Amino acid sequence: MRMIDLIEKKRNGFELNKAEIEFIIMGYTEEKIPDYQMAAFAMAIFFQDMTQAEKVYLTEAMVDSGDTIDLSKIKGIKIDKHSTGGVGDTTTLVLAPLVASLDIPVAKMSGRGLGHTGGTLDKLESIPGFNVEISNEAFINLVNKNKVAVIGQTGNLTPADKKIYALRDVTATIDSIPLIASSIMSKKIAAGADRIVLDVKTGNGAFMKDLGQAKKLAKAMVSIGNGVGRKTTAIISDMNQPLGCAIGNALEVKEAIDTLKGGGPNDLRELCLTLGSYMIVHSGKTTNLDEARKLLETNLANGKAFDTFKTFLSAQGGDVSVVDDPTKLPTAAFIIDLPSETDGYVSEIIADNIGVSAMMLGAGRITKESEIDLAVGIVLHKKIGDYVKRGEPIVTIHSNTEQISEIKSRIYNAYKIVDEKVSAPTLIYDVFE
């Protein structure tokens, strides 16, 4: 086989077989195929798309390029949840203990986020003492004992994906559905889950800003997951405004605590119940989504989800007292209300602007080497559809510096306030199985 022939074949719109795709992925991983040929291949995929079979072959080849995690010693069906990311995405902190409270194992491997705020690991490390650096054996033992544990990704998972992603980033091939889908699904499959529930975000604060493109991505990922024998469901959810009210690491932990106590923002709670219901059905505990939702609502109301969260934190060295007294979480030096400049209804919140503002405060990373300030962030008081009076705070800024005039301006520009009443946006757009 020659790489130039395979580039030409894909460029001309023909389907590649399993052996050909394996040749390309292994050759590139082992540096036998140069960047310029892989870049040409990625561009051919960008314009010609891939068949369902090709997407499965590509994903499997990327999984086989490195290590895989064996979770077979964990009793029961292991379900993983993945979000394509957004602004104020606190769902894992709520979902993991909530689903685990029903004796369903949640073995979660998470990363450290680049962008608006830290990833799940950074948020959990807002809790004094919490340790994500535990061995795979300890991780498996904790899941078997408590039904939930969260650690950082270990081992050499999907090295082909890392190389291809870096190349796509500089060759204008990031926005390719087959390449995005295989990138996400290869990591989920290598991490060892039996079933996968995907939260695909769409809107101005999401990677997939167009609903049609988000649906294409969801369908592609579901077809890949099902194609490799991992039952997969994708829920398309709204990110035209931040999810929940908190953006920032310790602030999001506090919001998760409020939600697990039965409160919290309505949209965060609703999304967690929706995602959780599909996770319950995937586990086999029930085949009925309505029944699954009732089980989750019961454990939010009776305190079992909250108790599971405390057990989870304690088992990984976290100071459980912060759950009952969130003032022990990292706190910013300056807490500044930003008042509305007019009366009216909030008709738009540009989520990206809010996210970038949080990152400018120090809540997120620009590079992997950036240091996160766990205390800072933004709390929204008004969301789309809410009425606000002039002088009433629309957000509260948590900052460790008083020099935030640019951030204030960016937040004001993110909000649009109109005279006529506006409805809140749809939260769940579609489901693909």
C-alpha cells in the first residue's frame, strides 16, 4: 500500500476499507507517514466525508494505536457520560453521585480543561485534599465499594488522536464531522465504558454552534458507538446561554452541592435528570425513562445522592466539611455585583463572552501550563426570559483583582435586554440512539 494512492482514493470519493485505514493510522502514529500526507488525507475527508463503516474503522484504529483501560473487574454495566463542552458545564459533579446513589457504577476518567474554566478534575480539586492521582487498582476498588470514583486519564490512550488533532488544528480541518466524532469516540471506547451517553451542546457557547451540524455529529458518534458494540445515546442540549448560573471552579462545586441537596438552577437540574435517566436505562435497572427519572428525583429528595457525593469525596481524601459549609471552598478577594443599565427582559446572553470573561479572571487555561485560580468566576442572576430592573445585578463577579473594567465591558456586551417578554430557550433539542 502507498499513502499517495489512499489519499487519491479518498479525494475521489471512494470508500476505504479497514486494512487501508489501519495502514494510515498506524503509519502516522509510528511516524512512517509524514505530516503533509496526513494533512492531505484529513482535507480529503473534510470535503468527501466518510461512510459509517469508515468512521468505525477510523475510530477502532485510533483506539488500537495505544493503551486501553480494562474495567472488567468493576461489577455491573459501566456507563460513561461525555459532554462536548460549553460554559458552566457542571453536570458530571451532579450526575456521577446521583447515578451512583442507585447502585450503578460510575467509573469516570476526566481531563483538565483548556478554555473558559478547568475540567472536572480542576473543579474537584477546589475541595481541599481531594486526590485524583490514584492507581487504577485503587480506582476500581473505590467504584466497587462506593459505586463512584473520578481520576485523571492514565496511560497512553489514543496517541493517534493526539497527533491527528494537533495537525487538524493547524490545517483548517477541525470542523470535520468524521474526524470530530472519531476523536471523541476513540477516547471514550479506550477508557473502557460498556455504554456511553453523550451530551452534544449546540449554540453560541458550544463548539457546534449550528443545530444541524450538532445533529450530524450526534448521529455520527452514535453510529460509531453502536458499530463497535458500545450502546450509545446522544442528547442535543442548548448552549445559547451558560448552563446553570456558576462559571468557575469552586463556584461550580458550590452549585453542584446546591443541586444535590435538591435545589440548584432549573436547567442544570433538568439536564442532569435527562442524562441520568438514559444512564439508568442503559444500566438495565429499568427500561422506562419515566421510571428512571422518578428514581433519580427520589434520591435527590431523600438525600441519598447528597450522601453518595460526601462518601465519594471522603474516599478520595476530600474535606467533606466543605459540603455542609461551602464557605471553606476557595474564595475570591473581591465580590463585585454588575448592575443592569436598563429595565427589560433578557433576550440574549452570548455564552462565549461570559466564558472568555471567566477565563480572563483566571478560571480557565489558555495553555496546558497555565495555572488556574480556583476561586474566581462569574455567577449569573438573570438568564434568558428573566425580567431585570435597572440597578439590579445581572451577574456577580468573583475576582482576585479590582482591575476588571475590560471584563465588565465584555459581560455587558454579552447581555441583550429588550422591552417585550421573551421565552426561555429550549433545553433539549433532540435524542439519537
